[in-house]
Amino acid sequence: MMIEEKKEIGILLPTVDAEYFVGVKNTIIEGLGEDEYNFTTASYNWSADDELQAIENFIIQKVDAVVVVTFDNAADSGFKE
């Protein structure tokens, strides 16, 4: 019997200091399921530059997917292209 490795999911939040965003993170984890995925959470502290750096870090870590919770659509336009 082959045991499958869990997929790695990165969750990127504006902050982990606000209860709202902690709730968003928990909802994502509950919805996807901890049995099937490992989760890594990062915060970009409301900085578009830090947001992009965090995404690059997830890519370097070779996560299977990244969930980005954003607050400024204009700041995201650079990495959607």
C-alpha cells in the first residue's frame, strides 16, 4: 500500500494579528482539510512589496498551491500577468 504525501499549501494573509484574518485562515484549513494538506502561513504586514516577496518564498519552498488573501487589487496587478 502506497502512502501519498500531503500536498503543501501556502496561505498568505495581510496580517495574523487581526482576528478576522485568523478566522479566514482557519476557514481555509477547515475547508481543504488537514488530513490531506500541510499548511504554511505567512503574513505580508499590509505591504505590497512584502506580499510579492512572500509569494516568491512560497515558490522557492515549492509549495503545491498558494492562497493569497489580499486587500489591494492594484498591488496585485504585477504578479497576475
